[in-house]
Amino acid sequence: GLNAGARRDTVRTLVGDIRPSIVCLQETKLAVISQFLVSSMLGINYRDFAYLPASDTRGGILIAGRQPEVSLSNVLIGCYSVTVAVDAGTAEPWWFTAVFGPQEDGDKILFLEELEAIRDACDGPWAITGDFNPILSESDKNNDRIDRANLRRFRRTIAALELQDLHLHGHSFTWSNERDTPTLVRLDKVLVSVDWDERLPNLSSDINDRHSGSLTHRSSGYNFT
């Protein structure tokens, strides 16, 4: 979480090296995020931001945009997500959602319903990223202990929303229980609508770790790092 100064310093170093247009941080573990904290952690150009507060130091999401490259507006805060409209000044604005999915089965159903509600409210190109918790494929886990009911439910929702799963370079799995014989799972994903992918055909993607991702604007599109 970002409630430790050393971790905020690590984020500041990473952001300084990459200089992304959009930064998305998950599991912030922060109940309140101020402009001062965002500026000190990311830099003074990250003036647009939106966040989902952590609950009892669990969860939490932050999306911040670097000006003048992008501006963020039309913020929607859900139980498990933050959604913003992204305007890069060169084309039609598009929607960006960051999620941190719940672990309890009942809450997973509410989470998928929240994704459907976001789509109903946000028409047009859409990208959604984060820790979804459910998996889309049996290959997203390194053993056969798979909740297939949740897998099928997640697949149905993604199909109904007409989203496609982008390949994330360099990571087969994004979570480990760190046991001697570990369970490895790919919980983090980048899902995009067809029209978003058509607008940004040269996108390349990567996630540095399961707690942070960033989106760098380039003349040919956006680069997840």
C-alpha cells in the first residue's frame, strides 16, 4: 500500500523514469488522497486525479492524469472501481476504468454487475484494467483448483460487454501465495472495447506489478507500462 513513505518514493522513481500520461495504482490502502500527496508522489503535473477510498486499510484505487497531455473528467466512483473520461486533445474522449475486484463469491457477482452498469453509463471507446480477481481462462492459474462457476460467469459478462483481453508482455501470472509450492494466478488484465482497439492499433502493453500500472501517451497511441 501507499501508506508507507518508502513505497511512495518507489512509485515516484518509477513515474519519473517512465513519465506516463495516466497512472493507475491499486490497493493504495489510503482512505483519503489529497492533491498534495498526488503531487509529492507523482509530480506536480498530475493535477487531475480520482480515487476510490480504501476500506479499513484494504483496497483503494487512484487514477491520475499528467497535464497537459491528458485531462480527466466525468468521474464515476463505484464500490470496486473508478471510471474517468480521458481527453488527450487529439480525438474523441474515451473511458478508462480501474478496478480492484473482491474476493468473496457474492461480492464477485456485484462486481460484475457494476461493470455492466459502468458500460450502460459510459458509451464509446472503453479500456478497463486492474486486479479483477476472477480468471478468464484455466491457463490463468498454474493448478487445477479453479472456481469454474465464477470463471464462466466472468466470461459471460466480458462477452456481453464485447470486451477483448489484451496480451500483457512479460507476465504469465501476476499473483503468488508465496508458498514453497506456490499457487500462481493471472489476476491483472487489460480489457478493451473493439472501438477502443481500432482507434489505438499500435498499443503495446505491460504491467510492472499487481499494484500499479501506467498509461503513456504516444503519437501512435498509448503504452501500458
